[in-house]
Amino acid sequence: MAVTGGKPKARTAHVCSDCGASHPKWQGQCEACGAWNTLAEIVVEPAAKGASRHANWAGVPEQPRITPLSAVKHESESRVSTGIGELDRVLGGGLVEGSVVLVGGDPGIGKSTLLLQAIAAMAARVPGLYVTGEESLSQVAGRAQRLGLPIEGVSALAETCVERILAQAAQARPRLMVADSIQTLWSELLTAAPGSVSQVRESAAKLVRFAKETGTAVFLVGHVTKEGGIAGPRVLEHMVDAVLYFEGEAGSRFRVLRAFKNRFGAVNELGVFAMGDKGLREVSNPSAIFLSGSRSPQPGSAVMVTREGTRPLLVEVQALVDQSPLANPRRVALGLEQNRLAMLLAVLHRHGGVGVFDQDVFVNVVGGIRVQETAADLPVLLAVLSSLRDRPLADKTIAFGEVGLSGELRPVPNGEERLKEAASHGFKRAIVPKANAPKSSRVGELEVIGVERLAEALEQAAH
């Protein structure tokens, strides 16, 4: 947006995101590489005359100095609990002072609700500022009232200009700030519309600088595209300290919060919530929601122990194998990589002696969770074989293990923790790679069967 009132204006340029060529003004096509709609506005020189390129967020000039790394004193990060255990888990043990966390997810999945609950839970210990660019203050207060949140000590600001937001924050001195959402913010230095690539990048850069200079922890709410990624420039995810994604199936009340990037904790950490009339509630035993409620074993079902971050989870894998009327049978995988399913079916045919080349194969991970590790290989094949033969696996049986192209079973990390998790949930039998089997062949009441080849695992599963 343009700056009025006779104030000096920042000098900007339009840079092609494909080749990096600079142009004095926007145009549809880059003259250097011929690409269309790739020019984005950037700030070349700040509006203030004589301002230092190394001034801090308050405009105070400062000069960076080269420092020997051995002379730098490392201090452990100062963390504060958000009051929500599952959110603390995903953040790596709590919120780090001066960190910037980007939270993304589909519309209506609960991003604003979670952050409002967090800022209210921390209000007694940490002064917070909730900046809303999409809702009015009455809407935010009404939602907090419906959720029954203690909001004494929580301040709110309805503003979209990032310079005015930082000026207000400099006076209020909050220790926690939520910006909902980053796509609605704009900077006076740029003439582009809010939500554009240049405005999102410039607004995020100013908020990150403010967080690092003042030690204020900042949550940024980000919209997602149709493909499920954060809308705006990819550099936005590199600027922040942590990127959290809210996931959940349409119509399901369960929500999964996953860390895709975290400079202060483990990535792929998982937090599980249930949406209710009082907001998001923590799920203390997430394995229970990922297992079927059926009391008797069903054909096409296998239970595995996956590991998300530092947490082992019991997950049910379901398969449906049916005669295909098509020349090319369908291979559909929900919660798994589809190309890996095709590879596993080829291994099953070559080294297990079971062919499904004339069958449609559908595989689904119950609960909407996405399994990204190879420990799901063996339970997927057991579920496919169970559906094909219409024979359920033995009751209280779990399995995990990576299947190689030559039919061998490879061990997976943290096998002992997975077995202990299965034993704590009452499982009696486990089929695992031999390298993951303990010496005593038992973990509590759990009998552990170690196998080296896929054919051995299929034989044990048939018993």
C-alpha cells in the first residue's frame, strides 16, 4: 500500500523468482527468461534516509562483528509451558522465548482456537497479545467466552499494518504474540496488495526480527493452498523456527498437530486433539483412536506400532482386495505412499508366492494418520494377504518391519520401545524382524516371533 502524507517512500524493485533478473516496475513477463507472472516486489532501500542497513527493529543502528565460535557462550533455551501438554510435546517441551512458530492447516480445523486456548492458559504467567486481521475484537471475545477461557491478562489488537502492530507491541511489551493470520498483514514499505508474496515475506521478516530482538515468542497463523502447503513464498517456512501443520479428516472430530520443522525439538512429533464444544481437548491415549472398535478379528486388518517423533503409536492398517474388472487393476493407498504399495505387492508376488496382479488393492490407515516410515511394510502385506484369503490374523497380533526387494525383513529403529507399547495395550503376539526380537523372546505377556524372510512372516501369520 502506498505511503501518503509526504513521507519518504521506500525504493523497490521487481525480481523474477525464476532467474533473479531485476525490473524497475511490474510487468507480466520477465524480459530476461520469458517466464510469466514471476515478478515479485522487494525493498531495495528503506524509506528513512540514511538509515543503517543493519538497524534493529526499533531503527537503532548497529554493526555486526565477527566473533570466534569458541568464544560464544551457549545457554540452554528458556522454555515456558503453554498449558497444553500435546502442544508442548510438538514444540519440543514448551515454547522457547524469542521463537517464531508458523501454524498451518485447512480452514476451520482449529488453528485460531488452539492458539486462543494457549494464550489464555499462559496469561497468568506470560502477558499475551492476540493480533487479529480476519476477525473483529468482539468475535474473538465471543469465541473465548463460548470456550469458557480465562482471558484476564490477554490483550487483543485488530490491525493489519505490521508497522503499527510492532509500534503497539513495543509499548505493551508482551512476551507472547499471536498474528492471525500472516496473509492479512501488509507493510507500508510495499505497494503490493496484502497476501501477495512480497507482503507476506516482508511482514514475516519484520515479526521475526522483532521476536529475536525482544525475546517475544510469536505464533503466526498461515493459510494453506489446495495442495495442503502454506500459502505464500516457500522462504516463509525457512524464516521461522518451527512449522506445525494441523491435519484431520473432514467430518472427524480428531485433529493431529504435526511438527515438520523445529529448531528446538524433534521433527515429525505428533500431538492429538479432539474437537468439542469447549474447544480442543488433549487425547491422553492416542493409540485407542487409531485402533478399530471391533471386538473380534476381521479379515484385511493388521495392527502395527509406528513411531511419530518420540512417541510410539499403535495404528490399524486395513486392506481390501477384490477382483478387478479393469485391465489395469487399481492401487489406492490412503495414509501411505502409493508407489511403495506397488513395490510391496511385487515383492509379495516374487518372494511370497502370492500374486494380486488381477485384483484391485485398497489400503487405508485408520484415523487419518499418515505413516511415513518403512515399519509399515510388513503389516501392509499381512493385511493384503488376510483380505485376499478372507482369513483374519490371530487375535491380539501386531507386526512391524521393513521389507527389502529381495524378500528379507530389515530391522527398524526403537524396536524395544515399540514392543513395550504393544505389551502395555494387551497384545499377545508380535511378528517382527529377527534383529528387533529380544533375546528372551518375550516382553511381559507379549510373545515375540523374530523372522528373517517374508515367507517366514507369512507362514507365522497363517498360524
